[in-house]
Amino acid sequence: MSKSRKRKRLLQDDGGDSKSPACNGSTISGGDPYPELLRPTVDECRDVRDALLSLHGFPPEFASYRRQRLRSLDGHDTQCSVDSDEEEESVLDGLVKILLSQNTTEANSQRAFASLKAAFPKWEDVSSPILGFDMVLVAEPNSVENAIRCGGLAPKKTVCIKNILSRLQKERGSLCLEYLRVLTVEEVKTELSHFKGIGPKTVSCVLMFNLQHNDFPVDTHVFEISKALGWVPKTADRNRTYVHLNHRIPDELKFDLNCLLYTHGKLCSNCKKNAARPKAKVASPDDCPLLGFSGLV
Ligand SMILES: [Zn+2]
């Protein structure tokens, strides 16, 4: 695949569309693009969540984020919490993990992140004013690429990560994104939109997973299922879907419903992106509980 096609794929995976001004993270907010479409209803959101929870259980890979969210809602400072030995992921680690997850499997992106942290354990050494060559910011691109190669698109992802670090170093003098924790959703969107290579889906994931905001990212799986269920028109794009769903889905259901739709989209042969639609005619609600909901039968 050519470099330009790979770059386009990376943008598409993040919900961006190079032809649309809406690919800028700062423009994804605003009024509901489908104000007359009164779906999903609160009951539909709850029923779909319950059906998928019965089928899959809560996905273990998101369980630690869920616990952080619950502690955060309880008003505890998760970083100082004494009743939890679970260390909270830094916002920068979270952002890099999300970037590495683009256009690859979960297993490969987890391996890529573990390999990156093994090769470059710290983003910076706060005890030393000098950045060593074991720091990603000043390391040779090739050595970073080698560390994350198993996650695919290594050169592109390396440029993106180094750009983020470079901008942080230049503008804030510190390789740290913890300052985002005290910003509003709109402020976070504006702030992250200044970093090259970070699209709206990545911003939304950081908001939901790392900053405990009630945001509802639209990845490929969520997008396809939402269209199939009739929650957005078939002609909807990812950005309009994001805005509509964030208007319609109750805040308290967003996190669980998002994790479950993502997991279901990955696992269900009926709902997988590009799955042959005729399958829906022979599958039963026992195979896919979403077949019992409008739009998939
Ligand atoms: Zn399904």
C-alpha cells in the first residue's frame, strides 16, 4: 500500500475525512445534525446495553477504566485514592495507546505499546534537565518505529507521537498531558486539535477513557451498528453520527454502551463491518440480540 493510501486509512480510522472540514477536532461539536430523528430513545439505549451485557459481560479490557470512572463519580481523587492499588494511566500514555490502536488488532496494538514502553520506559526524566537518547522525543525515528512495528503504520505513528512530544516540550516545557484533566470538554477538544494527527475519534476516546467525561466516540463498529439500527440515516458520516449520538444517548449510559457496542461489533459475525447483510435474514436473535431491534431484521 502506498504511503498516501496508508495516511488516508489512518485518518479514516480516526473518523476524519480529508475532504471534509469536519475532520478538524474543534469542529465536531454543535447542534444535532438530525434533530427530527428521535432515536435512539433512552429505552433503546438501555435495552441494547442490557442485551449486550447479558451476551458478552462487561469487556475486561475496559474494566479498569470503568472502575476509574466510578471512583471519579464518587468524588475520589483517583490518583491519591488509598483504597485502590490500581495505578491510573497517564493521559499521555492513554493518548499514545489510542494512536497505536488505529488500523490494527487490539492484540497487536497492546504489544506495540508494551514494546514501546520496554524500549522507552519514560517520556522524560524529571530529575534530569537533559533528555537522553532513551527518550522518544530525541530518539532516532527508526528506533521508535522498530519498537512499535508490530502495531502497523509504524513510520506514520512515530511521526505523530514525536510531533505531540515536540509540541508539548516547546509549548509547556514538560512531556505531560495531565493539565487536560481540569479542562472542559470543549477546551480539551480545542487543545488536542492543535496536535497534528489527532482526529475527533482519538479526542473522544481520551475524553471518555482518560478524562472521565461523558463522551461517546464513534469508531467503525459503533458507526456500522448505529446505521444498521437506524439510529442515524444510512447516509450519515462519522462526524454527524458522533454529534447525533452524543445528543441522544443519556450521559449515564454512554460509557457502558460504547464499550459494549465496540466489543459486539468486533465479535458478532452479523454486525461486523462489511459482513454480508443477507446473513441477517437467516440469523436469529439468539445469535445476535441486536436482530431483535429495529433496522437489523
Ligand atoms: Zn450482532
